[in-house]
Amino acid sequence: MFERIKQMIIKEFIHVFRDRRMIAIVFVTPVLQLLVFGYAVTTDVKEISTAVYDLDRSYESRELVRRLESSGYFNIRYFIKNNYEMQELLDAGKVAAAIQINRNFSSELKNNKETEIQMLVDGTDSNTATIAMDYANRIIGMYAKEIKTYNVSKSSNPLSPSLKAGLDVQTRAWYNPDLKSRNYNVPAVIAIVIMLTCLLLTSMAVVREREIGTMEQLMVTPVKPLELILGKTIPFALISFFDVFLVTFVAVFWFDIPIKGQILLMPLNTAIYLLSVLGIGLFISTIARTQQQAMMATFLFYIPAVLLSGFMFPIENMPEIIQFLTYINPLRYFLVIIRGIFLKGNGMSMLWQQMFALLILGISVITISSLRFKKRLE
């Protein structure tokens, strides 16, 4: 039995490594995908194209504009002269935000009166609009607080209402102190790239045998269905393991992603994760007749799996029936695991629930797929 499985594994490795295009797909493409997605998949918003309508034209208003631009979040491209011009720039998409500083802005600040600043944002991109408003609120709030503190220090009346103690909120971000979205997204990209590579390899390997007519030759050999399944899946599991280490190396040393947890947990969790992914790929191979069908079926599963994994959208915000579907998605569990290892330094005590759920899912999928595969062979 072991000798037959060994020969099947050797056969699969020979088939992979004799084709240069396959070598590129297996080893080069995951790295290229990580590099592209690592730079492209980010929620950080910088250099927001902005227009300013300054009706006050005072030192305070100019200082506020300077602080907005020096923050690096806003790129002041236009200083406009009327509301019509502001609307025109927003309609044409030339700016994503427009800020109007009203008259008497400086005098109201100096007299500790409430003053208003109008900010208009292009809401077609809700993420950028929300972040732009948050950045502006923080910068303007800090500037107003400094002005108020300066006015209080000049006050001659120690009982002035301006001197009353206020609420000072001190915030600190744990696990990702710099709030870099890349630190959060790149570990997830590793899981997504590995899933795609493993699914394509597994689903198309069996179909290829059937398409070129060698499946019948395998069926008349002494190789049993279980041995054929192991011989087909083990090589791709080993290749996927190597790809995991390869893209992890790139993530750590190219993108400088921190690993705060035990790196030795990665092989164990990767093995459990690949169990599910290999099982899904095997299942696809049982329903596809051609490699084209296998590829289409892979992407029909892959895209919803990514969208329902919590990679782009929080699962908690999804409708309850959709949240229920995420429980059969192996990517959901592995994202929690890999982000926990990279960013939070979580150990087995914190990740065992995700690992257990992923293990149960993997065993179930590989069992169903193997039984269906065996039935197709017989």
C-alpha cells in the first residue's frame, strides 16, 4: 500500500516539476499575488484631494488649513471663491472633500464661542468619506482645544467657566499600535492566496487524468481508491505547505509584518486548514468533467468564501442567515487564527475553539469528498 502511494506521489511531483508553467503557477504566482495584494489591499486613506473655501481669511483659519495639509491625510488642491465652485469640483470628482471656514471663525474661537466648519465629502466611496470626516474632526478638534487652552492661560479670572475641568479621553490601540491596515490585511492575504492555489491544484489534478484518458488506466491498476486519493492530495498538501512558508517569509521580511505569537503554531494550523481546502478541491473534482469546469467551480466557491470570511466585511454586520453560512467556511476560522498568531500573540489556549471547529469541518469535508470520489471510481 505505502509503496503504491509513494509511486503515485512521485508521479504527481514529476508531472508538476516537468512543466515550467506549472512551476511558475505553484511557486511564483503566490508570491506575486501577495506582493500585489499586500500593497493594493489597504484601507489607509492618505492624500485626500481637498478644496478649501476660506471666508474668514484670518491667521487662525490659515493655520487650520496648514495643519490639515501637513497631516498627510489631506491634499489641498483648490482654494475656491464661491459655493458654486465647490459643488462643481465635487460633482466632477476632482476633489473628495471640501471644507468651508465661515466668517468670524477666529473671533468666535478667541471668545470661546461655538463656531462651525462645514465639510462636504463625496459619499460615493463611503469608506473614504467616513475616514476623511474622522481625520478632519480629530485635527480640527485638537486645534480648537489648543486655542481654548491658550485663551484660558491668558484669562485673568481664575473662576472663569473656561477653566472648569473637562473630560480628557486618552486612547491607545493594542496589537497594532500604528493602526496600519497592512498589518491586518497581509496575514489574511496569505490565507486567501494559499486557498486559491490549493483549490486549483487539487480540483484540476483529478479532472486532468479523466480528460486526457489516463484515469481508466489508473483504475485497472492495483491502486485502490483510497491510495489514489492520498497519492493525489499529499503532493499538493506538501506544495501548499511550502507556499505557506514562502509567502510568510515574504510577508515578514518584505512587508515587515510582526509575528507576536508562536510561529510553531503555524504548521499545525496550516495542516488543519489544508485538510478542509483539499477536501473541497477533491469534491470539486468529483463534479467537474473538464478542467474548465473545475476552474469555474473553484471560483464559484472561492469568491463567496472570501466575501463571507470576515476579510473585507465584519461577519457581525451580516444578516443572521448569512452569518450561519460562514460557519461552513474554513477561511473564516483560519483568518482568526493567523491574525491572532501574527498580531495578538495568541497561543493554543486562545485559538483552540477556532482550531477545533476547523478540524471538525476539515474531517467532514474530506470524508464526504473521499466517499463521493470513491463512488465515482467504482
